[in-house]
Amino acid sequence: MTAELVRGQNQALPWTRLEIGVEADRALALGAVLVGEAGHALGGAEGIALPGAPPPPGLAAPGPPAPTHRLAVDLGALPSAATRLDLFLALPEGPGAPARFGALAAPRVLLLGPGGEKAAGFAVTGLAEETAVVAVELYRRNGAWKIRAVGQGYQGGVPALLTDRGVDPETARGLAADAQAHPVAPLPAAPRPDPEPVPAGPATPSGGRVDYTHPGRRPTAPAGGHPYATPAPAAPAPPAAPAAPVAGDASGWSMEERLHNQVWGMFEDLARTVAAYRGAVEFAEDRRERELDAVLDDPRSRTGQGAADARAAASERYETLVARAQEALDRDLAQLAAESQVVEPALPPALAGWESPVWHAYRPPEQPPLSVRLGDLGLPEAPELRIPMLVRLPLERGLWIDAGRLSDGEGESRPAGLRALAAGSAALHATRLLAVHPPGGLTVHLLDPAGSGAAAFAGLRNAGLLAPAPAAGAAGVAEVLERLTRRVDLVQMAVRGGARDALPPGLDTAEQLLVVHDFPHGFDDRAVTRLRYLADEGPAVGVHLLLVADRDDAAGYGPLLDPLWRGLLRITPLPDRHLADPWVHHLWTFTPPCVPRGSAVLETVVGATARARRPGR
């Protein structure tokens, strides 16, 4: 799958041998510049790869101007002093060559893997009067190579581009002439239709030439004007306003599936636009640092008015780039906020927040939903925007509500009452899971050996929505774990043997949710082993785990429980920035669900769920 980059976005490179491809509708010249720490071309002209010249180490020689290019790069063979490789495109000289990039369709740059697979693409848009452009750069950061989409154009062409990298202006002009001097074959003319007989127009009194324009292609005559007069250029159309968001505007077989996919699309859009903003700001900071370093490295320009002007110019360019990135971010966030305002009221109970009016008309469903909402996700750049955090049902992994220290907490402190909040959060998640399953579709077991979670689960217990309470202490823990372990073994054997109908008649075939509060209190080594077994094998056969625990309390088991923590999805009872995104490397802030203060929605939902489960209903 090809990742489409936007200006300023970067991506890690998994290879040291790769190719950079170019696709355009007209012939373009391709070149590359090796850049050192000071932002200057490494070795002067020797660090520049141009058509027809010997390339630097690690680079192949670019071909003559053409609509497509493939440039091989071996990052491992580049000089050790090279910190960056800039790849640029330039308009060739000669008859028929365009005068500026704005007259062309946007060229596209491709990142190709060792096998030729397309790994990333970047359309170089937004160009106008430029005649040369740095399309992408490969740069080294902390020993690893990355690619960044740049799209920085130069109206002065290749000479301005090379001068900006420390090349002497006269040398830059000579190199540019060599790079752009290759002849460009003219584009083939469009096929002409067969001639049709056209009546000769009358000769003008002044003896002017006869107009042989095809009658079928005559433009509409302007009012009071000659029918063959050249029309005035049309005014540029104003930019189209973004389409109004619509709930369910995504692919899917049902409205529920379309809403689910739309929410995930909003999550991806937020991740992508923030990644582009951060990448653009990082690029602006790197560029400013390189320009300031260049001023300090040259003793002739280190002091005086020239140095002050150079620093001011670098700061101005930095502020311009950051302002453009902020403008794009604000535009995208405004569109996402408008979409959220439309989508949120349309979500069904399984995906809606507890403040949604849909819960006031709640009725137990006839079948389990596609997914369920665990809370909200957000990023620091958009503090007011919250994207629902959805997970598929049945759960593919267990949940762990962390009752210990939070990532956003100060130092090693634990907020007061965090354990009580964790118990209440577990009860709220269990209530939602019960409510979104059809009556009898989910059985909830509660293991609370110390009884510290009795108050949080009292509502579910009094409504009869929990399985019969086990014996107190370690005996009750062993009993419930033994029963669920046996169920996992029986269902696994039935599934593997193709004998689902051979299950014991008294076996509860509903999905099972085991809520373990205040783990590891009441657990011995045997019970811990069975809990790990349920966490690993249970989800595939309908046995799921909801664990409320402080990891520090289980430190006595050493690394024995590390696979358990890694296998569970960690959520928190308070907002916390801990959910890592391997796609764009964000740390998302998880906000747990909560019932609005003074609302009776929880009692309404629990009551309706309990009535639907009574015998005879």
C-alpha cells in the first residue's frame, strides 16, 4: 500500500538501497545534492549529481530530461559527512519547454523499495512561477534515515537552488546550464481529424485572409462581437468550499457499519493532518537551524548588519512556513469539527456517549453490534476535538483499567481516589457491554475477593445482571477460574473437532466477561496461571477479561505477568496521554466515558436491560 505524503510530512526508511521515481506529463530534469552539517553542498560541485556528470558515491547518474525517472540511491555508500540528500526537479531549456511549473500538471515523486514496490508518493502541488523545486529530501536523524516531502520552489531556477546550498553563483550557473542543456523531444501532435469540406468565406474588402475555422467548432459569439473573436480570459474560479459533512458518508452495508467506518476515517484524518503539521514545523525548525549555522560558520558574516539581516530573514522564513502549516491545520480541524457535530448525534447506543439522547429511548438490541465505544481520543493540537475510540466486538483482547500512576501525572504521585474511580469505570464499561448485547447474550462474572468494589457494582448486582457471587476469598477466585477454564477447553475441543453441537447441555453459550477487581488480591500462583490462560485463549471462544489493577501491586510476581500486561488494552479512569499509535507515532490522550452529573440515564439503561432478561421476556 502506497502512503500519500503531504508537504512537510516525513516517514522512516526501512531500507538503505532504494529508488526515487518521478512521473510527470512533460520532460523534467532530475538532480540531487549531498548536503553536510552546515547546510552546504558537500564538496562543492563534487556533491551534486547532474545528467551526464560523474555522480557522488552512493548515487546513480540521473538521466537526461524525461517525463519519468528512476534514480538509485545507496544510503550506506553515501559519505559519512552527508546528513541530507536533496532531490530536485528543473524545467529543461529549449524550444517547446514550459516557462514555469505553474503551467504543468503537478509532478509526482515516488519512493520505491528494493523490489520496485511503491512505498510512498508525493504530488508536488502549489507551484506557480518556480522553475526548479526541491521535491523530497532524505535526511539522517539519530542514526536512521527518513524521507520528507518538501516541495520548495525557486523562481531563480537551478542556480538559485544551488546557491542556497553554498555553491558559488558562477559555478551554480555553469552546473545549471549543463543540467538543462540536453535537448527535449517535442510532444507528439494530437491526431488531426479527416478534412471536411468547408465553404470558403467571402473575401474581405481589404483583402484579408479567409477564415477556414470548422463550423462545428465555432465559439459562441460574444454580444455585439465577431463570431471568431478571441474571447477574453475567464476570471479564475473561486476555490470550492468543502462539502457539508453528512452522517454515514462512508462505505458499508448498513448505517451502523457506515458510521463505524466514518468515525475511523475521522481518526485517520486527524492523525494525518497533525502529522503533516508536526512534520512541517520540524522542517521549518531544521531549515532555520541550518541557515543560522551557515551564518555562524562563516567568519566573514558572523557579525555586523549582514549577520543580523540573515538571522532576521531566517526567522521570517520560519514564521512563514509555520503560519502556512498552522493555516492548513486550522482548516482541516474546522472541517473535522463540523463533521463531528453531524456524526455524534447520529451514533447508535453502542457508539454513542452517555450524554447522547439516544440512550433515553434505549431498547435492548436483537443482535450484538459491530463495535463498542470505550472512550474518546484526542491530540494536543486539537484539545476540543474528540474522536470516539471504537473496538470491534467480540473483543479480540482483554481490557486493563489501570488503577496506578498515570502518564500525565506529576512525578510519581497517584491522584486521590484513583482506585475508586477505576472501579466505577469498570462498572460503567460492564454496563455498556451488557446493554449493547441482546438479552442473554453476555454473562458477567465479578471477582472481588476483598469486596472493595462492592459499591461500584451494587447497581448491576441489585438488578440481577451479574452471575451469582462466588465464595469469598481465594476459594471463590479458584472456583470461577476453574469453571471458565473448563469452558474454554470444551469449546476449543468442539470447534477443532467440528462438533459444536456436542457441547454439554448445561453449558452457557453466551459470551462471558470476567471482571477482576483489585488484582492480584486473592490470587495465588495457580490462579495467576489460569488468568493468563484465559487472557490468551479466551477471546477466541467467547471468554473476555476486564482487569482492574495497579501494576506495581503485582511487582512481586516479577516478569511472570509481563505477557499479561502486554496482551491487554490499557485504559485509564482519568484522561491520560498513553495510547501509542504505530502508524504516525502519536501519543493519543484517552478520555474515559462518564455519565453527566445529575443524569438518570444509567439507571434507565440498567433497568431496561434487567427487565429484558427476566424469564418470559
